[in-house]
Amino acid sequence: MRTVETPLVLVVDEDEKSRELAKREFEAQGYEVKTTESFNEAVEVMESLPERFLIYVNKLDIQEKIRATLEDLLTGLDNFQVFRKRAEARLNPKDRMQPDVFSLLFIDVDEFGEFNRKHGHDQADEALIKIAAILRDHIRPSDIVCRRSGAADEFLVLLPGLNAAQARARGEMLRELVSNSPLEKPGAIIKFSISFGYSEVWRKDAADPKRDLAHLIDQAERGSTGLHARRKKERGY
């Protein structure tokens, strides 16, 4: 049985012979391969899987359509819709193959509006891209991460198998990594930082994946000290 650590490639090609040739080539390299011939089928397959994977597409326009459907185009992370589907699939309380506990990190960029006004939109985008790269480079294959839709400076990370204390430790590690990764420009070092909140749910207490995920996000967001400080400042008290 394949685990999330096993490399997976999705081959999208209209031509059956080309599709099978690519399949054999990837299998020879140790990948597990799924194949499909159309954009719509590819999206359905990708949304049904609880982890990210490589995509081989024979046409650039189809590849770009797939990316636009599944990814946040600035950072390359999952968009929230894909994150939600994959997270809910993992949170299924009836799936005995899933771990006993899940935790979630809610991450937001400190004073992002002020950073944007002071340094400009391009630098703000670079900061978001760097944060996304740090998250991508320091999560496990089983973790699921996204940039949250409708909130430029917020990210979510689902951590299967980690409890709240372990999630906090992971959040502290990520916060330190971001703080030590400024933008380096000619004559200037531009620093930025993140805050985070965290939450957990145990599979024995889980009931409905949609509600459980919404609860995890809400509790983690409520626990973000940086977000609370920013909202307090915006309200003037």
C-alpha cells in the first residue's frame, strides 16, 4: 500500500501512446504513476489525493490551467480550496489508517500592511514567497500547507500525528527561520516576522471532517498573538 512518502507523478496527456511511454519512464525511476487524458479528469484526481505530487503535462496551456485551479499562483502552495479537500480527507474519523491526533498551525505575517506601505508591493510579494519557501522546505511529506484565500498574509499547515505541544514547537522553529531570513537588497536588509497560533483534534473526538477542520482553524486563529495585536491596534484599544 502506498504511503504519502512514496513519490507520485500524475501524467496528463491526450495521446494514449505518449501517456503510456511517460508512465513507463517514471515507473522506471521509482515513482508511482497515475494517468489521465484531460484537464477536468486531472483536477478531479488531484483534488482527491491528500498530498502534493509531481505533474507531467504534455501541453503548457493545460499545465497552466491546472496550476491556476489548484495553486496559489504567487507562492506555488496549495490554494485554500485544495487544502480544505485534502485536509478533510485526512480528518475522516472512519479512516483507521490516519493518526490518532492532528494539529494545525495558523500563521500570519506581522504588520504586513505596514510592511507593504513602507517597502512596496513587490517587496511584500517577495516576503510572502520566501515565507512559503520556508514552509515548503520544512514540512513533512504528510503535512498539508496553503496560503489562505482572501488573506494575503495568512498560511495554514495541517500536521497529522502531531499534538498541540509539538505543533507549538514546530511553529517556534518556523518563526525563528523566518526571522533569520530577511530580504537582502543593495544597501538594505529588510526584515519581517511571523506569528502563529495552534490547535489540535484527536481522532477519537472527531465527528465530521468539515466541522473539525473549521474548528481547528478557528481555534488556531484565536491563539495567534500577532493577529490579536494587529486587530487591537487597528481598533485603537
